[in-house]
Amino acid sequence: MKKKILLIDDVAFTIEFEKEIMQAFFKELNVDVHIDVAATVLEALVYIESREPYDAMIIDMNLPDGTGVEIAKAALMKNKETRLCALTIYPSKYIDEGRFFNVFQAKPIVLEEFKENLMYLLQLS
């Protein structure tokens, strides 16, 4: 079964870094994964609305056109089973929004922590 992930971030370097990590990591685990990428809240909402539900989303909390909370709410309205990761340099700023997310990933990304969060999000452990 193929796992579907939506990665949302407005920094191209961060997206490429995360995507490369995920592809290499899931290849090691022999997990088939499809990764869609969005750079804005609007783009993410279009993906959520127009596609089958995602298994997991990694959502930058501070985007040019809004916050990751908007994306999380839309994702959970479509499918309560979608697992969500908030990606932020300021995790404490979003403590009140914790109910929408399964895990917080701090920036800058620490490789081992990121891999652990991926395992947790996709329930592979």
C-alpha cells in the first residue's frame, strides 16, 4: 500500500531537504510513498479538497497567506485519520493549537528526530 504525504512549506530549500530525507528513508524501509508539495495555504487546501485523503501532512506553521492551523482544520474535516505534523521554529507559540496536530517538529530539522516523527506519523513503528 502506498502512503500519501502532503508537505507544505514556503521555503524551496526546506521542501527539497525534507523530500530527499523522506524518499531515502522510506526507500530504506521499503515503504512506497507519494509526496505532494504545496507552498501556500491556498495550494494546500486545493490538494486536500481535490485528492483522496492523505495519510500524513507535514505543515509549516507560518506561511505567506496564513497559518498551518487553517490547513490542519481542513485536513481533519476531510478525514479525521490524517496524521499531522506542525513544523515550526517556535513550537511554544503554537501550544494552544496542539489539539490539531499529532506531533510538533522544530526547525532547524534534526535528522533523527525527523525520522522518528515520520515513523510515528505513518504508524510504522
